[in-house]
Amino acid sequence: MKRLSFKSQIIQHLFCRGQSSCAELSEKLDKSLPFVNGLLAELVDAQYVFEKGLAGSTGGRRPITYSITDNLLYIVAVSMDQLYTHIAIIDMHRNIVGQVSQFEIPLKDNAMALPKLTECISDIIKHCGIEKNKLIGVGIGMPGFINIRNGTNYTFINFEEINIPEYIHTQTGLPVVIDNDSSVIALAELKFGAAAGSSNTMVININWGVGLGMVVKGELYRGEKGFAGEFSHIPLFNNNKLCSCGKSGCLETEASMLVIVEKAIAGVKSGRITGLSDITSGDYDVASREIMAAAGRGDQFSIELLSEVGYHIGRGVAILVHLFNPAIIVLSGRGAAAGKIWKAPIQQALNEHCIPRLVEGTVIEVSAIGSHAGILGAAALVMENLQMPGIQKKMFPDIEKTLSLS
């Protein structure tokens, strides 16, 4: 069984890195070169991996690199937020097969959210054009207090006391894993993005709320019950505004894409001079994209909105700096599309509210994968759970033969 576990780790590593040599895999697995070479030979023979070619020259003999076989297996990746759900099929090279499909599934007070989500996933599986036996699992990032042990979401009424993975598995026949959306985005940044190689990183998920995924000592930190990172609900304001959590004055009440869209709509209706097109139709997804695009074109009103929210986010980040002293602050999620516009107001807040010695050396990075971070993170979530019996069976369908090599 240990041999099978090491094979799973090789597949996981190649999924994240794209390609690696036997020596790199030996270091990663902390096993001898002959042992790893034997595992690779078995995986090549079983057509899971192939010899990709020679690595670049470093002055000595160039090593052979290995990669996962093309068109081997696929993952159903699901990225949810409070209003919209995105679903895509991801291959073993992290490519999106076809296109990302978007569905409007509001979560708050929606008793049909889970059945609708399941229906959308089933529809994607049915029409993706990929044999079902090549789909190894469904990874889902969703907002809320997620208990990954019993598969429940305590935040949204329709998910309470329901084992979400079991429910979706019953309808789709595929193994399912879930986690909080901000943790999933942080996983994507840790494996493929701006947090790769960093031991201590705070990943800010700028979305309809403002979430947080924490990388501590090179691993995701979830806290005692898995609820760590509720950045949105830091009580920062005396604004008497009711938050979605039931409290008042939370960071989320003044700092989110939802706040930006609502203020933009109010500004347009009141006659603010702006280059924004009509954003009052009620489609918040379209409105948020237009605001960020307009800011990129230099629209003053849009820049003001983003800067104001950026400063408030920076106030919250200042607290994180004092608590965790991170090396990197990554701005990810939907809002990352606004790019460097965020950096100046956040830095201003850090300058004003942080002890200089604590913030010295902390770098603010805008994610390069922000728009797809949720999708890539959901795929990575499945790969992180290759040891789960259902997913392992899908990855290695001839598992008895595979176990004979263990």
C-alpha cells in the first residue's frame, strides 16, 4: 500500500509542477533514487506518465524529465461564490477543457441551491464529451463555514446538516470533496501562483465578500475546527451596517465587490460623471467586470471606488501583519482583475496602521491566476485527496493489480 501512496504523490507533484526529474521526485518524496526510479518505471509501463525529454543544461549530464500522460484523466472543478457558480473540466496539465460555464446560483436563503448545483454538475458531466471513467472526482470551493470532515456548510440554510459530497456523489456517481472558497483559492496560489515557494502568505479573496486563505509554514492553516480565516467579519467599523453574519460593522460591510457595485450603481443613478456603461441592470457579475475594466481605462469614479475599498482592506491586512508577519500578501479572486490599482491604497493603509518593523519586507502581489484561482484550486483539492478511497479507485481503477506492486 505504501508503494501506491508514493505513486499518488508522484502524480500529485507532476500535476503541480508539470514535469520533474527522478532526482527532483526523490527529494520531494525523501526516498532513494533507485526506489523512485522503480516507481516511475511502473507508472510509465502503466501509461500514467511518460518521458518528456531532457531537462535544461546546468553544466552536467541532463536528466530525463517525466510528465503525466496526455488525455489520461480529468477533474470536474467547481468554484462557487454567493451569487455565481463556475464549473470547468480540468486535465492533468491544468488546462481547461472547453470553456468555463457560469450559472447563477444565489446561496442565501435558497432552498434549491444544492439541487441546482448538482443538476449543473451533472449536466456538465453529461455534455463534456469525456468518458465518465476518465473523470476522477469533483472538487468544490464554496463560501461559508465548511466542515470538511462531515461535508457540511453551516452558513447557508439549505446546506445545514446535509453531507454535501454524499448528496452530489449519489446523483453523479463521482467522488466529491469540498472546502471553503478562500481556502481553495489559497491552495491554488500555493501550488501554482504567487504563494508558490513561500512559507508564510496571506491570500485575500476579493469577491462579493472579502475572504482569507492562510499559508503558514508552507501549508494551508484552517484552525481547530476548520473555520480559520473569516477575514470578512473582523469588526472594524462603527457604521451600524448589518453584516451577512448578523453582526454589525464587519469589514465586509465596507470592503467587497458587492459594496463597490452597489456604490457604483448609486453613483450612476445620482448623476456622477463617469465613463461606466449602464450597470444598473441588476447583473452584478457584468457590473463588477465593467467597473474594473473602466478603472483600468482611467475612469476616475471607478478608481475612487476601488481605492476606497482597497484602503479598508488594507486596514484589515494591517491586523494580519501584526498577527502573522507574512512574507507575501496575495490579492486574488474575482477582484484581482483590477490589478495594481489595489496596491497603492492597501499600502497606504499598511503605512498608517502597521509598526514599520513588522511590515518591512512584506510584499503585496496581485494574483496572475485570480480569475481562475477558484477553478484551479478546486482541481488541486481533488489532487490533494488522491488517498481518499473513492478518488484513488478512480485514479487507479485496476487497483488490485496496482496493489500487487505495493
